[in-house]
Amino acid sequence: MSSLPNYYLSPEEYLSLERGAEFKSEYVDGVMYAMAGGSERHNLIAANVIITIGMQLRDRPCRVYPSDLKVRVPNSKRFFYPDVSIVCGEIQFPDDEQDVVLNPVVIVEVLSDSTAAFDRGRKFQSYQQIESLREYLLVSQDEFVVEHFLRQDDGHWLYTKADGLDEAIALPTVECRLALADVYSKVT
């Protein structure tokens, strides 16, 4: 078991450091964690998701953001950089910097070997605390698979899996359809 760091950063200290940093770091319970750069495949998949959903939302009051926009989990000391986030209606920021969003309705994470367990586990548990969040997608890099979690009215999450390029996932919150052929376009 690794030892805990002997330092602790407040959320305010994290934001101050992060806003001046050359590289991105996520923040979990007082500790900053440097983020590894995404592979070409990872970035292509994320871009395909942004393009596919963005085209469907262009005339609607929703916006699609890439991984440079942080999401803060409410009532916690956690900030994450989702690969893709969608906000509908008025966007909520905690301060005037407008680089942290509080109210995403959809979050997409592209899985990698080093992040898959965290994205499925602790990160998803954290994201579930965001009241506005209705849908969470996990997109595989290694196979043509997209996993979809949809928050139900009772707070439970409904799981759906699309497997293969002929499949698609419906995103009812934003009234979009995510075809896996589009998600994995030009991915070899």
C-alpha cells in the first residue's frame, strides 16, 4: 500500500496552481494527479464524439465541450477533466474564470488501460453526485463498444451496451443518437 502524501491542497489552492500550470491535473480529496496525454486513437474517438453530437445540437440550447473544461463535483474536493461534456441551458460556473462547470448533463470518458478502472469506479461514483448529470458514457479504445448509463427518476442508473459498428446509443437527455460507426470513424 502506498503512503499518503504529506501535503494537502485546498480546492482554492488547486485551482490557483492548475490555472497557471503547463499541464493538466485532476484533483481528488486534496491531492493533484497529473494527467497523461491521450493517444492519437483516444483523441480521434473523443473528437468524433464531439463532432457527431455537436452537429445534432447545433440548433439547440446545448453545448459540447472537449477535455479542457473542468467539472467540479458538488460538496466535494474533486475536479475532473472529462473527455467530453455537454451542458444544456445556462451554464453554471463557480467563479469568473469560467473554466470549471458545475452542471453537465452528459459526460463521456474514452477508456484507456491506465484509466478504465478509475473511470468505471471512483470517478463514476463522484460524477453521480452531480445533480444535473443524466447520462454517462464509457467509450472503449480497444474494441467497438460504448457503455451507456442513464439516470432514472428514482436515482438508479440504467445500463446499456452497444457492441459493433452497426450499433447506436440513444441519448434521450439531449435527444441525440450516437452511432458507433461515427464514433469509430477512421479508427484503425
